[in-house]
Amino acid sequence: MVVRRPAAFPATLSLISALVASGGCSSQFENGTPDPPEGSEPVTLVAAASGLNSPLYLTTPEGDPRLFIVEQGGTIRIVKDGALLPTAFLDISGQVSAGGERGLLGLAFHPQYATTGRFMVHYTDVAGNTQVSGFRVSDNPDLADPTSEVSVLAAQQPFSNHNGGQVLFGPDGHLYIMLGDGGSSGDPGGRGQSLAELLGSILRVDPLDAGGYAVPADNPFVSTPDVQPEIWSYGLRNPWRAAFDPATGDLYIADVGQDRWEEVSVSTVAEGAGRGVNFGWNIMEGPDCFLDSGCDQTAFELPVLSYSHSDGCSITGGFVYRGAAIPALQGHYFYSDFCQGWVRSFRFENGTAVDQFQWPTLAPGGNVTSFGRDAAGEMYVMGTGGVVFKIVPG
């Protein structure tokens, strides 16, 4: 059965948990375990673009040498032949409420963008509600058509935080939408564990050319009564960046914590790449029970990596490196913390995080807002200073 929702179907979605620092930050984990050792591979950062205003994401269409950079205020900028173009690819700043955890938060190009010209954005509108929309490129490949917007999904926001913001097309060609729990503290509505609404979930849909979307027939809850069939995974607080490993199809999710823990979960292709998975919030936070110290953990997919709020405040998720420039980093997942600004990595092997490293030469200075990946699989890191850096051999 394929179910279609209208574009204005009410739901609530969720950016970067900007960053509610709970407690002090230090250079040690809460249990006294030292930071991961420094990586030995010689790597460094080079500036790929500067003069940007709150860059939050970087991506590109398949096979396209340009870089497309999302700015929180509502613009998408292009770096072409090493230069930042003066005119924005898309400017919807008049439609966007920006600041804190609101703004233009996500961008995803259709897998056949070269022929369809379609791409998706995720933003908070002037009322502070979430909007996922589709646009098309104009006759000029460096300019989108701002009049081509069609609403894919609209969602009312009860609070200003936990807006999620990621949109991405998976290896299966479907669109994945990351939604936080609606904000406030502790998920008072229990939305993370509710399948009756969309908050605190990852949705999997097929956007339609005219707006709205269809629900894939193989979504896990399509035939379950009183459950939103768009839901693919649930039990999330505020996923601030998720990514599929292009080599394996495994799904990596960085979920911002509340009182104690930041976490990364990995759902493998063998496990369904998130299909029907409950990641535990708000019964769990990281590896621990949140509401009740004696909670039953057996129903939840626990994170493969957690770090405490003695070591940071808000996780910034990244990507599994699959580029060609630094072969030694193949298979390493990179992530950061907004407050501390360090950059770390691990490899996922046999269900655990191994080869954990910290990379001082990859810390851009200040807060880290996001990572990016270009068409060649090379990685970028960005912060609040308006510069996007590329990770390169040292």
C-alpha cells in the first residue's frame, strides 16, 4: 500500500542543539578516561571558501565539481573553480526565520539532478514552523528558480529548538527527513517514543513533482494501525547530521543529548539501515536510562559511541570518509562537538567503534557547526567563523 500525505500535513520537526551546554566542559570523559589518542596520519585543513554567513552544510550533486554551501539565514552559495560566486544559487531569506536552532538547515540534490534539476531544502519559516520544499534549477546552472518551490511537508513547531534539519536521498533513492522531538527539555510530550506523530523520527518518503509525497510501500509501519506510515526510525532527540556510508549503505546518526550524553548510532544494511529501529529517546539518553534508572533497554538500539558533557555539549555529526586523497582514513567516521570544537573519528567494526582518534590539525577553531562532502568523497568542516575548510593530506 502506498499512502500519500498532502503537503500541509501537520507534524513537527527538529538544527543543532545550539547549544545548551549542560554543565562544564573539560578535556576528560566523566569516568576519567583520557581523550582518544591523536591520529598519526598527516592531515590538515585548507580554506575552500571564506566570507560566508553562518555556513551549516555543504553538499553537491553527483559528479558535479562545484560546492553548494547552505547559509543559516536562507541562502545557498556556490564555490565554482575555487571561487565563491557573488550571487546566491538560491535566496529564500525572506521566507526563513533564522537564529539559534532555526534557519535554512538542510539541502539534498535529487540522485538524477543532472536531468531533473530537482533539489530539496529544509528550513524554518517566518512563523518558526518547519518546511521541506522542492525547487528546480533555472536555465542558468548556477541559479535556482525561486518560483519553482513546491511544499513537500510542512510541520508546526511547538518550541524554537530541536528542529533537526537534515534531508538526504538514501542509496535506495528515497528521501530521508530528520526530525527532532519538538524542543523544550526532556521531551515532555513523549514524542520520541510516539509513532502516532512524526516528531523524534526519521521519515522516508518519495517527494512528488507537484508537491506532497508518497510513502514507500516497504516502510516498516505502512500497515500498522494508528501509526504514521512515513516513519522509518524513531526514538531521536535532535539528530544533528546523519549520513549513509557510500561504500556500505550503513546509516550513521549523531543525536544531540540533554543532561549527560552525546551519541552516535550506526544501523547497518543487514539490520535494515534504520528500518523500524527505536533509538531510545526519551527513555534512554546515550548508554543510560533517562527517565527511570531501572528501565528495560532491550527494545532499543544503543549508540556505538557516547561521550559525556564533561567533554562537550552538543554533537556535530559528519561522514564516513570515502575519498581518494587520504587512503589511510578510508572507513573512518568523523564527528565533532559544537562547544569544544575538537574533531574525532572512529571506524565501525563488528558492532563497535574501533580506532578512535582525535585530530588537532583538523579543528578549525571555535565552534564546529557541520561537515560536508563533495562529489569526489572528500570532506569539509565548517564553523561559526564563516570559513569552510577542506581536509587534505598534511
